[in-house]
Amino acid sequence: MAQLIGGLATSHIPAIGNAIHKGLQNAPYWAPFFAGYPPVQQWLGAQKPDVVVMFYNDHGLNFFLDKMPTFAVGAAAQYNNADEGWGIPTLPPFKGEVDLSWQIINTLVGQDFDIVTCQDMLVDHACTLPLKLFWPEGEAPVTIVPININTVQFPLPSAKRVYALGKAVGEAIAAWDSSKKVVVCASGGLSHQLDGERAGFINKAFDLQFMDSLVSNPEWATQFSTLDLVEKTGTQGVELLMWLAMRAALSTAGPSVKEVHRNYHIPISNTATGLMAFEVA
Amino acid sequence: MAQLIGGLATSHIPAIGNAIHKGLQNAPYWAPFFAGYPPVQQWLGAQKPDVVVMFYNDHGLNFFLDKMPTFAVGAAAQYNNADEGWGIPTLPPFKGEVDLSWQIINTLVGQDFDIVTCQDMLVDHACTLPLKLFWPEGEAPVTIVPININTVQFPLPSAKRVYALGKAVGEAIAAWDSSKKVVVCASGGLSHQLDGERAGFINKAFDLQFMDSLVSNPEWATQFSTLDLVEKTGTQGVELLMWLAMRAALSTAGPSVKEVHRNYHIPISNTATGLMAFEVA
Amino acid sequence: MTQPTRQIEGTTPFDGDMARKGYALNKMCFSFNSADNRAAFKNDEEAYMTQYGLTEPQKAAIRSRQVLDLIAAGGNAYYLAKFAGIFGLDMQDIGAQQTGMTKDEFKAKLKAYA
Amino acid sequence: MTQPTRQIEGTTPFDGDMARKGYALNKMCFSFNSADNRAAFKNDEEAYMTQYGLTEPQKAAIRSRQVLDLIAAGGNAYYLAKFAGIFGLDMQDIGAQQTGMTKDEFKAKLKAYA
Ligand SMILES: [Fe+3]
Ligand SMILES: [Fe+3]
């Protein structure tokens, strides 16, 4: 059976791709952000996972309001990155782990998750940037299964529902007939708001409490409704749902987790950026 | 509050559209099929519903395997019919009941159904033909909310899950702040199989038992797995899931239902055709 | 796939394995919703199949017009119906072909269920 | 809508009401994923807006480049970002505009959260 060895979580922002492209990692603005990643890169270098299951939210690249899914699971052999409207250079395609995709799809539908399956799927910066941040040299030596969670159009799935999804994904990984090592990854958050008179809103106290909760009390944030989360974390801060799904998956792999590393830096663009890595204990 | 007054169920087959187009309703082959509809047409003429919530399955017109939903709810102001590959004349567009669409969407996501929302949606013969059969003269005097249930790609949602969906839709209709009269409609089945060495398979005994069960024991068919249903009703017979969703919605509107009418005729094309109409009692 | 495999006689459920295998074939058939695409296919079948990236077994199955071969190549009934439509075949033609009957025999078989 | 309305200061959740209202506007912004479409828009904004069926308030909001107006017209942040990108505006330009600050003031506001 496959082994779920740990979990990762990171913020994503298009500007990060630009900074990587321009080699600005050590510029004063960017250094406190990029400095967070080497410990996680080293951990990954030692652990050598084969597959990343990526919880992320599409930003209007692959999905539009004509067919807006709540949860969408990729089942493609290859995922292409593409122009999201800003002409930022795209990353090379990523290889899909199709067997695991179908393992997850079968498990989820079997547990009454009404997912969309995607045999063709463009992946945006939210899916690609974490892989570049964790494996900065060349192409990431992993295959992927992208799982998209709607943060674009309300009603969003509740935090509770997302947590349940993550658990089911964890169970699917554990039951996968494979000798591969898997990590789950969350891409999104932490608190930020791009739109409205409250643009630029950040909530450090909440973010830190949320990061702490993931270590030992992972269901803490499932008490909040979507509007609670908007109020506390901003309209795009709800992307922390990805972190919940990731952590829920880990909860199925062992009785507890060990925090490998974390970083928190304000601001990059309009965002409070967070980074965490967990090992199954 | 809106009133859910009854439910309809009918088979759909592209050839029916052709027969209507060519005026073959009284031809010997077609008469036993079309003869089933006038009592239901009269009932609808007396009841005068304003809105039809249509459970149907897309046949590869609006959805492909790149984004294949389990459940998709239409939220468009207008739904266009289109060529499905055979060049059969299309029907004029249907008006959407957008307020009810969002009422249903909000209720479903609130109850942990992970639906796809569609603000743009082509509707195929499965959505259009029932309306033409029930209102043969001119355009159907109703607005619609189409709800698509995957029967194309396995894993399909289980019969149990579809029943739960139908119940939630019924609850959403009952809680809709409107004075409109609503009927729920199922389009699909009954037993038939188009593909494989078993093509042409029909199971009359099962169909009749299923139709009976809908009157007084509506959850009867939820005991069956998807593969049970394939075995008993054929690869496309699983479209009877639509009937289950429709009946489940009715179960929320009153303690029981009264059967208004039924018809069952073998065969049209490769299909055992069924028709039922229920009134909330 | 960890799904338990259960055989149903003469039946191939279109599951993940089939969906993977048949993707290009089904995508081509999906394109036949458009009359222009149907015309383009008829005009040059080989070029059209190559454009959609069909595998060699899929191309052979399309050339053969044999529905059972198309299913074995990953074809899905809902999409294959659009391919059959190009040749004016109805569901009873297809049923007859798959069951090795004449169309009249197949019709009689259906009627016998009544 | 039977959803209880709850006000969050300076915030417009993109719910069903907004999604309905903003459909044409967001569809146009979604089209800006393509460089060709961005060029077509820049070449003739009015014709492009008409092609996508924008309402008069949506057209006015696009002409004004005012993000708050675009939101009021049903625009969604994820799609509007693509419109802003056409003019080389980053998220801090947009944040400054919406909050009535200079960009430096807006950056200072963000930094103060650290
Ligand atoms: Fe984001
Ligand atoms: Fe059908």
C-alpha cells in the first residue's frame, strides 16, 4: 500500500512566479518569504516523495461560471500550465499520477462526494508555484494529482465539508495499491482580501492561531461558516480551506503529526504568507 | 412559499423527437407510446404548474470527460437546445427559473452536496423531450431548472445518494419564497442497453416492480448498487436514477403520493418506455 | 484500480480504466455534435482521427465501424452514438450489429420482451 | 434569495445574486486569459464589450477602470484581476484605488499588520 508521509502548505501569489522568473529571491522585499523554503526543500530531499496530491483553488484559468465545480479531481496524464491573463512565463507541464487519481475518484464518489472528474485540466499558479517553491531546481521530481476546491463563487463548501473531503482523500491514498510515497499539499491563504473597501485586510492573530491549530487540534477551524471565514480572513483568505483538506488527509495516516517547519511573513503583494510542513508521527 | 404539486417521469429517446418532427404520433409503431401522454397533459392543463425542475442526464452535449460532473444544477436565464450529432431539428430555447436555481444551489451546498453550477448550459433531448411530450402544442408554458445527474462515466452517484439529492431539492422548493407551483420531472430509463453483446436487454419485471415501488415504497431501489442496477436494467437503464430523485423530492411535500397515470410500452428504439405522473396527497 | 471487479455478461461499464483508454476516441466523437466537424471527418477520416490523437486500435475500430471494437478501444455509448449517427445508423442497427443478428431479428428480440 | 444576509464591512461576497448580475462582465474578463483576446479588447474596447453582451453599468465600470464600480456591476475578484493585468496594475495598485489611498500608503497599511 502507498504511504502518506507528510503534508505541506504554502501561500501562492502570481507575483511569486514573476519574482522567480526575474531571480529576485534575495531582494530585500522577497528574502523573508523565500528564506522560509530551504528547510522544507531539504526535508523533501531526504524524504523523496513520489507523488504530490495538491489541494488548490483555480483562479479562473480552467473553470468558469458556466461549469463551476465545488470539488474537481484531475485525472490527466499531463497537466499544462497556461497564461492566466498577465503573460507571466508558464512552467513546463506536470506529469499526472493517473492511477491515484482514479483511486481517489472511486473512493470519493463511494463516500458520497459529488466530484467533477477532469481528464483534461489546465493548472494555474496555485497548483504550479508550490511545486516550484519546494523544488526550485529544474522540474519537480514528482507526479501530481490536483484537487480543486471552489473559492470563487458562493456558496463555497463549508470548512467541515472540506475537512471530510480531505479525510476521504487520505483514506484513498492509504488504500492505494502502490509502493509510492505520497505527500499532500495545500496551496492558498493565509489572510488576504483583494476586493472591496476592505482590500488589504490581514488578520495575523487568526492566521497564527490557525497554524497552531493544525498541529494538534486540526478540526478547530471547521467551527467557522464561510462568512465567518470571510470576516476573519478576507475574501481570499478562505483559501485556507486547502490547508484544512491537507491536514485532514494527514489525520488518517497516523495518530498525530510532527511540525517540520513553518514560516509566516507579511506582506507579499496583499497577502499574509504562510508555510508549513508536517511529518506523520 | 412555493408549492410542489406533483411529479412526472418519462423515458427519452432521440427518435421520439424525430417522430414528433415528422408527425408520426399515430403511426402503428408510435401510437402505443404517444397514447400514454394525453391523460398527463390534461392533468397538467388542470394543475397549471409554473415551473418544472427537470432531473435528466446529459448525453454528451453539454458535458465531456474533461469536466464530468456528478450533479450539475442549471442557473441560466435561458437554456438552448442544440444538435447532438444527428442533425435532428432543435427545439426553441427554454426560460430558466433563476431564483429557484439559486435557492436549490444554496440548499444543496448547505447540505453537503458538491454540485457544479451552470450559468450557461446546453440542454439535450433528455431535458427537452419531456416538455414537448407533456405540452405538445407550442412552447411549454413553464420555466425550468435542469439538474443533471451523471450516468455517462463510472463511478456514478449511488441510488441512495441520488435519493438524498432529490429530498434536498424537494426541501429547497418547499422553502422557496414564491407563490409559484412547481412540478419535479424525471427523464430517463426504463430498462435498456445500447452497448455490448447484451445490447437490446430489457427487464420488464424489474421495471414494473420499480414503477410500483415509487407509489408507496419509494426507497426500494436505493438498496441497489450501481452495478446491481446495470445488471438488472442495462447500461443505460441506470437512468432510472432520475426517477428516484424526482420521487424523493415529492417525499418532502406530503405524507404520500397519488398515482395520476402510468404507461409502459416495449419497445421504442431499444428501450422499455415508462411514464408516470404523481400528485402530492 | 482497487474496485472489486464484477462481470456482467456482455457489458463493459465505462469506468476509470475505460475512460482513460478511450479519451481521444470519445473526444473525437464528442466533436461530432457539430455538423462542420462531421463533414470534416467524412471528408478525410484519417486526418481527422490523427488530429484527435486516436491510438492505432482506435483508428482501426473507427475504420471497421464495428461497435464492439469501438467499445473495446474505450468508446462510450453516449459518445459513440454520435459516430453512428454520421452513417445514419439507428440504435437498432447498432444493436443488431453487436448481437450478430439481422435488424429484423433484433427488433423481434426487443418485441419479445413486451 | 432566502440566505440570511450578513454584512461584512467593505466586502461583497460573490454569491448567486452577484454571479447572475456579473455573468457577462466576468465572461469577458475570463476571455482575457488569451493574449489575442487582450489585444482585441485593447484594439476596440467598445466593440469587445458589446460582443460579450455587457450591460450599460458594466460598460461604464470598465471604461472608468474603477474596481469598486466593477464589483458593484457583478465583477468577481478572480476574473477582474485579469482585466487589471491588461493595464499592468498589480494587486497593490488595485488595493490603493479601492481604499482611496496612494500606493505607498496602501503598502504601509499592509506592512503595519506584520
Ligand atoms: Fe489565490
Ligand atoms: Fe438516455
